Amino acid sequence: MNLSTHIPIILIATPILVAALMILLRKQPGIQKVLSVAVSFAMLILSIILLSQVWSGGIQAYEVGEWGKYGIILVADLLSSGMVVLTSFVSFLALIYSLDYIEKKSLSASYYPLFSLLVAGLNGSFLTGDIFNLFVFFELLLLSSCGLVIANEQGGVTKSSDKMEATFKYLVLNMLSSIVMLIAVSSLYATTGTLNMADISVKLSAMSAAGTLPWYVFAIALMFVVVFGNKAAIFPLHYWLPDVHPTAPSPISAMLSGVLIKVGAYGMLRVFFLIFIDTLDIFKPVIMYLALATIVVGAISAVAQTDVKRLLAYSSVSQIGYVFLGISFGSIYGITAALVYLVNHAVAKSMLFLTSGGIIHHAGTRDMRKMGGMVDSAPLMSLMFLVGAMSIAGMPPLGGFIAKLSLFDAGIGEQYYFAIGIALFFAIFTLFYMFRAMLLMFWGEKRDVEKYGEYSHHGTSVLMAVPIVVLALTVVAFGIYAEPLITLANATAHQILDPQPYIDAVLVRVVR
């Protein structure tokens, strides 16, 4: 048996099995720690192998059982395998960070199993070729992330009541989104008689060519805009994010902002450019206006924040708007720029949330007004926050500069001057609120010791510092040598805009 041919199912099944095993081992935290890190590292290696296989050998379709298009099929193309690599990379570093950040009791009782289920849900969402299974994995993401948001960090400054309130909002809004998605999936099945995304694409295209495409297909497409917009937290569906990200433990904030909201962008690319191709001309302007509104609302809201994690949360809202703006162009260059932006934001914002955890751990508060002068007492956190802030703001020579330059160049090339003008103007807001945060926390006057107390003398541990440094080096690497990422993004964009190879890989093949 060639193990490499089974990587897609291994990437989903292994975290689920490990989650169950972690529950049985909750009285043995030492074994839990070693096993969880080892499995997470193995997932990263396997995801890289999968991406290299897809790059060199083309799209892979894996049948779970032998029911053909009527059963569950996992599909690895450049988009899905690339997103799995991103998930595995961020989750591995977030897990290492968690070992010294999360409260020990919470870590062994529920954190490890839920974290594994979160990874399984992410990998499944990216690899599934079945629209109903996408719904199932979304539910797995929702339930596991709810449990992780309320996990306790060591020396935490967030009240349990705040965590519960944020989780309630997150749960209710996403349950409503799940209902909308279930209606949309059921309607698609009633229309086409299949849940296989490649098969749905073929049947809807045939209906469109024959002039018999039902009018309500456009309503179904609109429902998916709502579903994926809620996952990505685009305006006006972003209200859950500014509460959830600040109250969650910092490694979970990194996962939510770095990877989970990108599921919405992935879903938009997969479903609209594979299934709803014939509705794109109508929905591209809709996506563009929603993206611009998201950029504006997120940036303006971030300017007013004094809570460092809430500022980063609103920044994530604004930045995901840039990703959707690139998607709305609907061109090779636009989608390439969107993917480059997505990856750079995932890495930089994950780093900033992990860094904010170290800052809060040191200062004992999330309020930036109660900080100041930390460059002397926390020099590493100061430098790491500066790198992340500069990247998000689009300053050279970091990855964020390449991402913004590519996006603006794509928009100008497509003659979307008004949209790029708005995006460019509010990029200045990003520069302002990021460097305002730097001034308040690190370069301002030292905080009033009599009023707020001394900074903690307990420094950031090695297990917390290493993931941050690795992410910072990645941000720098994407800025100095961006060619491999741009090449991969460009090849991925070609696959997205030409879905026929994907359809052929699923429907025309030798059964395993």
C-alpha cells in the first residue's frame, strides 16, 4: 500500500482519532503534550508532501469508499492543498505557543481534543469535494472553536462572563448561517440531484447552455454569499468577530484570524468559480461593494480601539476586505493578488495575536492606555509587533508590501480606479492605527506604576517566543523573496478560473 496516495484522508482522520485519544489521556498531560506536538508536526510534513504531489502530478481525487461521484470524495488541487499547508503551519506554531500559555488544567481536560477537531474541520473544509460535507465540516469548526474560545489562559485578564457572552454571539450567528447553508445545499440537491461539486458544476452549466437555468439558482448563490461572508466576517456579517477574537486565548485568536476566517474566502473561490460560474457577472460587483464596505468599516473601527486585541480584530475585518476585493476582480492577476494577500495576512496577523498574548502576559491588561514604555522591559515583543504592524500596513521590505502592491496593480490593470482609490486611502488608516498602537504600548511614556502597578518580571518563555520569531521570519521572507509564493498563487488562480481539470479529476478517472 502506497501511503502517499492516502494523505488526503489521513489529514482529516488522524486529528479526529487523536482528539478521542487525548480525552482518554487527560490524566497524563506529559504524553498529551508530546503526542499532540508530534502529530501536528506530522500533519505539517504530510501537507507539504501533498502540495508537492499536486504541483508535480496534478489534481488528486480520493474516494472514501468506492461509490464514485455518489459517495464522499476528497479533492486536492493547488488551492485546497495550499490552504491545508497554511493551516498546518499556523496550527503547529499556535499549539507550541499554547503549551506555556493555556492554563494546565484546561490544556489537558479539553484544549488538546478541541484543537485537534478544529484542525480536522479546517482540513476537511478545504479538501472535501462534496457540498454537504462542507456543511458538516463547518459545523465541526463551529463547535470546536466555541469550546476553544472559552479556554482559560494562565494569568488571564479576560473574565469568564466576557468569554461566554462572545461565544454566545458567535454560536447564534453561525447557527443562523448554518440554517441558511443547509437550505442552500438542499436547494442545490433538489435542482441537480447531486451533492458532488464537480457534478453540480457540469449540470448547472448544461442547464445554462440550454437556457433552462432556474431563476432561483441566483437566490441559492446569494445564500452562499451570506454563508461565506459570515465565515469571513465581512460587512455586515462581522459583528461576532470583534468580541470573539479579543476574549479568546491568543493562540486561538491566531487560528481564528489567521486561518478560520480564510475558510470564507476559500468557499467563495471554490463555490462561485466552480459551481456558480454563470452567476459571476452578477455577483462580482456585489462582492466588490461588500469588500469595500468591509475595508472601510474595519479600518474606521480599528482607529477608535484602546484594547490591543480588539484593535487587531477590527484590523482583521478590514484586511479580509482586501482579499475579497481581489476575488471580486475575477481575473488571473486579481485572484493571484488575493491569494498572496490571504497568505501574508494569515502569517502576519497570527504573529500579531501571539505577540499580543506576550504583551498582555507582561502588562497584565489589554488596555493600551495602561501600557507604555515597554520597549525597555519587553524588547522582543516590541520588535515582533513592529514587524507584524509594518507588514499589515504594507511597508517594504515585508510580505504585506508585496501583497498590497500586487492587489493595487491588479485593480489598476482591470481599471477599477474607484475601488483601488478607496482601498489605498484606507490603507493609510491601517498605517495610522498600527503605529498608534506601537506608540501607546512601547514608545510612549512609561505607565503610572502607582496607578497600574509594575510590569510582570516573568518574561516570555521559549515555547512562546519561538513560534512568534518563526512567523516573523516568514513575513520577512515573503517580502524579500516573494517569487515562490507568487508563482504558486498564479498557478492556483489559473486552476480556479479553469475548473475543467478539477471536474475531469473527479468525474473522469480510474476508480481507486
